[in-house]
Amino acid sequence: MKTMSQVRARILIEGRLQGKNFRLQTQQKAQQLGLVGFVRHLTDGRIEIEAQGDEPEVEQMLAWCQEEPHSSLIRSVLYRYDEPVRGHSSFVVR
């Protein structure tokens, strides 16, 4: 049986996504996908998402970040892949 490759993505979203609704929706989507990590507002107004899990699910999370209904509120989405880390046991809103 082949095991999936674990990846960690750091996603920075710039736009008009203030308020907890987007962060809570992000947490729900990550939990549906079985991802661990966090979502939080940064002091500069952007939203940071760190999502870790199997590569196909992390890719789905990245695609979800760019879909309707919130895509019209997004100015830019930047992301990078990093080595997976230990320590996350769930996906939380910070």
C-alpha cells in the first residue's frame, strides 16, 4: 500500500476578508479535508493559513481559498510549500 506524501503549505491572502466568518469557514474546510494547522489574521490585515496533510487535500484547500463566494473579495493569494512539522494535532483559529 502506497502512503501519501505529507506537505505543509503556508498561504497568505490579501483582501477584504476581515471578521471571523472566513477563518471559521477555513477551519471547517480544513477539518473536512483532514488537515492540521491554523488560520489567523496578521497585523497587516492579511490572513495566514498553514495547512498540513496529504498533498491532494492540501491542494484542495489551496483551490478552495480561491473559489467563490470569497474569491471576489481577494486581491492576492501567495503560497509556498515547506517541510511538514510536528506539533499540530488539529486545525485551529488563532
